[in-house]
Amino acid sequence: MEKLVHLDQTNTNSYSSITKNGSQGQPRAGILGGGQLGRMLLQAAANYPVETFVMENDPDCPSAHLCHHFTKGDITNFNDVYNFGKGLDLLTIEIESVNEDALEKLQQEGVKIYPHPSALRIIKDKILQKQFYKDSEIPTSDFIITQNKEELLQQEHFLPAVHKLGKGGYDGKGVQIIETKADFEKGFNGPAVLEKMVAIKKEIAVMIAINDKGDIAIYPAVDMVFDQKLNLLDYQLSPAELSEKTMWKVEAVAMKVVNGLKSPGIFAVELFVDLNDQVFVNETAPRVHNSGHHTIEANYSSQFDMLWRVMLGYPLGCTEHILPAAIVNLVGAEGFSGPAVYEGLDEIMKLENVFVHIYGKKQTKPGRKMGHVTILSKEKQELIHQATRIKNNLIVKSHS
Ligand SMILES: Nc1ncnc2c1ncn2[C@@H]1O[C@H](COP(=O)(O)OP(=O)(O)OP(=O)(O)O)[C@@H](O)[C@H]1O
Ligand SMILES: [Mg+2]
């Protein structure tokens, strides 16, 4: 493998080393998973000298037609991930459920992995993740580990609480609220964490990037508002309305998380602010994230642009916001399954400062994330007004 050393023009002491491997002398970068996160990452990659590779089972997935090379394969399978990654210079993920043993082997063989498999291992298992916060003295709600239903049934004294499956949950499917003894039946019969219920005032998220040299860039926190029924993000406002003191706490906690994980990459740290303005980490995602989508239009360097800067060894971008923003997720409407139709799109496209992102998923089904819309405005009231209007008028349906 030939090495290409880039000299940073602005700082002669700073080098970034990029392995030259690709057909046009460009670094070869792989993405495991081909959903909307990969798609938006590829949109940002188009600005950089990089050759892109995607692996995913569905050859018609949102990322398949935006990358240079698509490989059909199972991201949870050791051989598929290893074979996909072994010719690449660097590799990232757009979903946590990847085979981390293969990533570890690839890392040992010199492929740069963002995030490091060691960090991914901690995050993938909610038990290890909570234990990591505790060991690192990062504030998080108290918890008990339960191995099975029987152990859960003995924890009545710990209620109200939230039961979370250690591995395999996604989009709220591995999370159950256990308020009283009667709710125990909803609990999981496998390794899980039982967390004390936090009296939540606000749910916020912070995107934070860290490169190989340890430089950190942190985005302004965002307010997340959830759809209780689907347990999916409903809409989100950026920047979050927080007192200066809380903002400091939030940033300090997010920094502690990424420093503790000891891995370059981009991370979404989800936090709760409770009624006493205490800050708790809920969970961390070691990748680009739904709560950072507004940064495409609302911030100088988007989360996707930032991850390329990290992975390609360029200086980190500017995280400041240009204008406040709101995001509305477009999810498949109840009662419709089949080829997607976007009702109301024309009306929404007439609005100023509204940016529509359709993920290119051919089939809709109830609750499926099909796209998002970003709204920019200096006025918070205007953001909320437009977000509500979009939620009510842009509906993902199907003819059949
Ligand atoms: N300890 C807690 N106290 C109060 N509410 C909680 C607690 N933990 C989770 N919740 C609520 O449940 C929601 C979902 O929990 P969490 O973020 O852990 O899982 P998820 O993001 O749905 O799952 P996954 O990461 O697997 O997709 C949170 O956004 C929050 O509203
Ligand atoms: Mg979450």
C-alpha cells in the first residue's frame, strides 16, 4: 500500500496521513449499512476526493445508487464484513448492528475504523453502555442489571423504571416503561437494564466529533420531542433552549463520553434534563444520527461533512448554526403499506426556508422513516408553526 501524506497548508506542524489505495489514488471508504444515514453521508462525500463503497442486503436501499461500488452482503456476518472491508482504507457504520469481530480483525490489519470496534462493543450492549457511564463517573440514571424475567420480578422496590434490552433493540422496540408491578409482564426475559425513571423536563441531543488527533468539535444541543405512540422522534428544535449553566453541564458530559470511549468518529449523545436541572446521559450513538440532520442546512459544517473531515484527516469543520432550525420526520402513515406516495409535497415545497429530504425508500409502511423536512427561521414560533403544518399536511401514503 502506498502512503500519501497531506500537508495541512495552514499549519505546517500538522500532517494527516491518508492511505492511497483507490483506482484514482483516492482513499477507499466503506459504509456498513445502506439506509438514509448512508445516503446523506454519500451526498456529502461527493464534495471530497474519496471512493465510496457500501454494503447492505437490499440492492435497492437508499444508499445503493449514490456510492461508487455497492456490495450485497450481510453486515452482521463476519465473512461478509471482513471481505468487504479488507481492501478498504477506512470504514464507518450507519447502524450499530454490524459484526464487530470482523471490524476488530480489519482494524488489526490496518483498516481505519470509525468508530473503533471497542467503542462500538460498549455502545451496542445497553448493559455495557450503562456500566461504562457508571465506571467513568458520567451522570446517568441508576440501574440494575436483570438477566431474565425472574430477576426482573424481584425489583418492585426499584419502580417506576424503564426496562431496556441489552442487545438487539432499535427505535424503541427494546424499551418498556415499568411503572407498577402490573407492567412487569411487558419486561424482557433476557439480559437487560432496569433504569430508574427520570422525571424528564427535556430530552436533548448533542452531536460531537473527535478526530484521530483528539481534536473535538461539538454542535449546539437540540431539543427532541417524541411521538409517544411510535417512540420515534416527532420534531426537534435547534439550538435547544437551555440555561447557560445547563448548557455547560451538557457539553462537559458529552465531552466526557467521547473522551471515555477513546475512539475517533462522530457521536450523538442523548441526554435528559430533569425537573431539578440535573443532566443524565440516556444513550450514545457512535455515528451520524437523526438528531443532527438539520446541520445539513442549519450549520456551517453538517454532521455528514464533519465525519468525512474526521475520516479523511482534514481539519474539523465549524459547528456553529447559521439559523435556528426544526426537523419534522416523515414517517409512513397508519394504514398504508406499499409503494410510497408523498401527499401534500407540492404545498410544502412552496414554503420559504423549508428543505425536503426524501430517502428514496420505495415501500412505505406505518411508522417507517421515509424522509425528513428541515425548517429554518430566526423565530421559534415560526419553526413550531411550520413544523406543525408540515406534520399535518405532508403525509406518506400508498395507492395500494
Ligand atoms: N430512564 C428513563 N427515564 C425516563 N424515560 C426514559 C428513560 N429511558 C428512556 N426513556 C424514554 O424512552 C425513550 C427511548 O429510550 P432509549 O433512547 O433508551 O431507546 P431508543 O432510542 O428508543 O432505542 P434504541 O437506541 O435501541 O433505538 C427515551 O427517548 C425516553 O423518552
Ligand atoms: Mg434513544
